[in-house]
Amino acid sequence: MAGFVDVLLLPQDADRWPAVGAVTDFEIWWMDERPQIRLKPVDPAYLRDDYTEWATRFRGYA
């Protein structure tokens, strides 16, 4: 099964994204019938600034 960090969950400023080789924790944010897993950073420093509001609109909850 493939997994990736969903760019929609990251800050707009790419300078705030985890650096290549950075060790940080992620959690499964979305998984569907396709063999695909979308990962969300656990560290709020790596999340988009409006994550709670955005996730509530997109999924109905954060």
C-alpha cells in the first residue's frame, strides 16, 4: 500500500515543511479503497495554519 504526505495539509509556506531527511511523526489522515494512505504531520508546526477550520469543512471534523 502506498502512502504519502498530503500537501494540502502542509503550510502554504514551503519553508515550514519538514526538511528532506527530517525525522517526525505522522498519522493516517485518510485511507480509501484504492491502495492509498494520506499522512498528516502530528507536529502542528508542519500543519497548515487553518487546519482545524479546513478539516472541519472538508471532513466534517478535525
